[in-house]
Amino acid sequence: MQTWFECKVKYTKVLDSGKEQTVTENFLLDAVSFTDAETRMIRQMQQMVKGEFNVTDIKKSKIAEVFPYDNGEWWFKATINLVTIDEEAGKEKKLRTYYIVMADDIKEALARLDESLSYMVIPYVVSSLAVSTIVDVFPYEPSESIVPEGYKPVDS
């Protein structure tokens, strides 16, 4: 199971106009711990930003799954409500789950969300869908695992 972390990073961004502006942006990344999240975020920012930056906040995200697409301008955050039956108690149990999906507009986001959730056998209701503050998503890549010099990985 993936653990997603939301990281806020403050840095100087060069705008389309050529002006520089200090911004704080939200990123989502898959990591195994807060330390791993910070290390991965620093590595990503070193590739993206010229100059200094500061990781100002890291928190575990409630995002259950990310639905990336090859094209899309925005990340939309969706809140999904599921109703399941608690067999032992014989009562309905409501679950709230969060997803993000990449799309150009809300209509496309809803269509892509429905497509991505088509595997679900439990009926669900999309209770909210809005543009997220997340600027970019970095899923875990096995190629990112760096083994320190002098060590070798344990065979699985």
C-alpha cells in the first residue's frame, strides 16, 4: 500500500513574464517515512529549481490513490463516499475516500474519475470535486533507490 505525503516547498520561481517570485507550492509524493519524503522532495527540487529552496512542511496525506493521465493542466481532488454493510453489526457503514485525478477541467476530471473507479463493485457517490492545491505528483520509482557507497542490497 502506498503512503502519500504532502510537501510544501518555498522557492523562487521564474514566471512566464521573466519576473522572479517567491512561491510556496504543494507537492504529493509516495514515500515510506517522513525522512524518506523529505529526501525525495529535496532530490526532486534539486532537478526542478535553480537556487535555494526550503521544504517548509511535510504531512501524511489522506489521498488513497492517484490517477495520472498523459495530459491535463490540473490535479483535481475528489471526495468519494462509499456505503458498505458491516456484516457483524448489520448496519450500514459510510466511508469517505480521497483521490486525485489529472484533467483540464472539472467535466473531464469527473469522467476520468469514473473511468478510473470503474473496477469498484461498491456503489459510490462523488461528494466533491475541485481543483487541488497540489502542483505535481511524484510516485515512487524503484530507480530512485540509491544504495550508499560500500553497501550492496540484500537479495530478495
